[in-house]
Amino acid sequence: MAQVYKKLEIDVNKDVTSMITAVQNDTKSRYLDVVLLDGSTPINLTGHEVRIYGKKTDGKEFYNNGAINNATAGRCQFELTSQALVLAQDLEVQIILFKNNVEVLSTQPFKIHVVKSLISAGAVESSNEYGALVVLYQNLYEAHTLLSVMGAGEFYGALATCSNLTVSIDGGAAMRASGSTSSNAFVPYVPSGIGSRSTSSSTGDLSHPMPFKRSLVITANAGSNLTGASISYALYE
């Protein structure tokens, strides 16, 4: 299959000024071939994951995994999927680095100009695409459950069956709620009517929801005492 790679060198501290174009509705053929830099120094991607997030002009979004081709050289690649290119528009995207499923670094947002195709693809409708989340859930282990939310909102609380429950807001350090091996709650704020829940955290519930601007990551880990872990509910809006 014919494939085209747009080569980019992106300094995470600077705006991306390169002209990037693609054609509406192209499928499995257009890729970004990116070298991530800190100034003139390649960012070592060893032990990290890379993902691309984009928002379309109709408000729909996509969030997909990339591939690391040369970790020490900071080189990674991203497919521009048919959903990313479904609208002729200026598409705003951002590359995000994760380590252990926690966001650690992001590029400056940049634009991809999607040129209108002369060939109609009326059967293709714009929708949200969360390939990265699909992959995360496909690769869950019984002893480890993760919920990742991208975007802005307010976090109310979570209840899980696990040994360790942690929450990370906007890529910050994981906050831990120490529960028993059978149930564990992280409750910055839970509205009345949700039902009973318990927590053995040393601090009481906060009086207000916990806001997040970019991401919310909830991780339930069984540790060595259970054969499985599950998140009963996570409340956010």
C-alpha cells in the first residue's frame, strides 16, 4: 500500500511552524514521522508511550497511540486515520508522552491542513475516535485496571475492588487511597444519593469536586493479594 510520511522535528518548547497538509478521507496512507527535541537534544523515549490527540472543527476528537521507532533518537510515528481526516479543515493536534500511563510531557498544539477531496465519501461520518483507550482496555491484565479520560472536567470519586487505587490529575503525581484488599475508595467529593462507600484514607473527603484540565487517570491494582481488580464506578463530568 502506498504510504506517505511527513518528517517533522518538533521542539516541545516551541511552536510548530512547519506546513503540514493531508487530503480528506485518505486511509492508512498518511503518517507523521516525528523527532521530539528539547532544544537541539533528542528526547529519550525509552520506557515511554506516545499518543496523538486531535480535535476536529465539529467538536469531535480522536486519541490514538503512536509507535516509537528509535527511542534514544526521540523518533516516533503516528497514523493520520480516516477519522482524523474526515473533515476538510484545519485540524488541531498535540503529541503527548506517557510513562506508566501517566502524562509526563506534551508538545505545543499544532495544525494540520486537511485539503478537501474531490471524491465523495458520503458514507464516512465524523465521530469520536479513542484508539488509545481501546488499546489500553484490550491489554488489561486481571490484576490491573485503568480508566483514562482526556479533556477537562470535574472528578467526584471512584470505588474499586483492589489493593491499591491511585488517581492522577493532569499528568501529576499519582495520589493514593489506601484501602483494604477487598474495597478501596477515592472520594474527593461524592454527591448524596450515590450510596454507601468507605475509605481508609488518612484525610477526609474534600468539600468540592477535583477539577482537571487535560486528563484524569484512575488505576486499580490488585497487588499480590488478589487475582483481579475492578473499578465499580468513577464519577466525573
